[in-house]
Amino acid sequence: MEQSQKATIRDTVHLPTEAFTETDMLLQWNKYAQRLGDKGRKIMEALLLVNDPKLQGTTIIHELPNEGSRIDFESEKFELLGYLRGKLHNHDIMIEIIVNEEMDSRRAFTPQDRFNRLNEMNPNLELLRKTFDLDI
């Protein structure tokens, strides 16, 4: 019996913990939201895109406008965590939800709004747009 138990005990698996940036996390976050939208899960997509989450170490902090949104988000949280951990190759990632009733939703609806929002985060986008004479 002891031999059979020893055979089933495995060494602890060392899961990857590669470093990643907030930009990498936001890219994967938005891809996941797009995937949900494509599947017709628009409410969850909206909860993910209501604002940009912040990164503190390996903890992702996401603000939601009310308690009901938090409850809806919690139902999808573990699938999102699995997706992010796999795509970012870091299994230390955690998601913390903060409910902020006075939250200002800054969702970008038009391509111009999206560009302006991204340009706030990285002013070099305007230079890139002008250099290559790109349309928005």
C-alpha cells in the first residue's frame, strides 16, 4: 500500500512566473473581452471594458461601478484568470475587484475616442500617425 501511495505522489510542479508589463496585461484583457463579445456575452464584455484595470506587481486591480457588477464579474473571474495566466506565462497573477459607486466610466465608443485614449497613455502614437499619414 505504501508503495502505491508513493507512486501517486508527484513533485510540486513549478509553474511559470515570467515578468509582464501593464501594456501586455491590457492587451490580453481586451482580447479576452473581444472573445466574450464574439460569443455573445456582451454584459461580461462591458464589465471588462468599463475601465482599464491597473497592475500592481502581479495583482490586477479592476474597478466596477456597483456591487451587482462585482457579483457578475466574480462568476467569470476564474476563467479570465486562467486565460491571463496562460497568455502572460505567470501563474502568480491575482485579480482584485474594487467597487466604486462614483466611478467615471471612460469607455471609448468611436475609433477617434479609442485613439485619444491610447494617445493619453502613449503620446508617441500621434507621432506615428503623422509620420505614416494614417487615418483613424
